[in-house]
Amino acid sequence: QVQLVESGGGLVQPGGSLRLSCAASGTIFRLNVMGWYRQAPGKQRELVATITSGGSATTNYADSVKGRFTISRDNAENTVYLQMNNLKPEDTAVYYCNFRSFINGFEAWGQGTQVTVSS
């Protein structure tokens, strides 16, 4: 079992920045991928960014956030971060942390954190 605890959401003006954090605890196999997804009202949940474990981490971003968002992780602390810059109103959504093991396919979701971009 893996548990995820997110933090860092809030209200920010357009053009502002926020940093989301997600701490994983429990039985965590080394080979995994962690990431962020978001869901806006009336829309389906969509991928924002993912990052694999290991020294040469591989990242993947949605086209809509490339150049503005940066995903990173601290493997020693089992924590993943999402630095969000130049935020736009269309970034408003509930952001969910995700963990998936490459070993057994186990998947976990965080409880979600609200990000609101508004003037």
C-alpha cells in the first residue's frame, strides 16, 4: 500500500506561481512513476506531468504546460514536486498526485488539492 499526501494548492493571480508537493509513504518499490493530473469542473481528468524514479529520471509533460511547469522528485524522501509558473486561468483545477509501480502495477491517488488562477 502507498499513501499520498498533497500540499501547496491555493489561489493565485494570472502570471503567478505555485509549487505543489506530494509525499508518498508505505511500501514503495524503487521502480515507479509519479506524476500530477488535474480535473477542471465538467472535464475529464488529464495528465499534467510525470517523472520516473531512478538517477536518470524521465519526464513527460502535457503540451499545455510545457515551458511553464516543471516536475521534479526527491527519491530519498519519496516526494514529487510540481513548480507551476506563469499560471493561466485555464490551469484552474483540482490537482491529483499519482503513483504507479513498475513492479506490480499498483496505483495510488492523492486526495487532490485545489488550484485557482483568478484576478
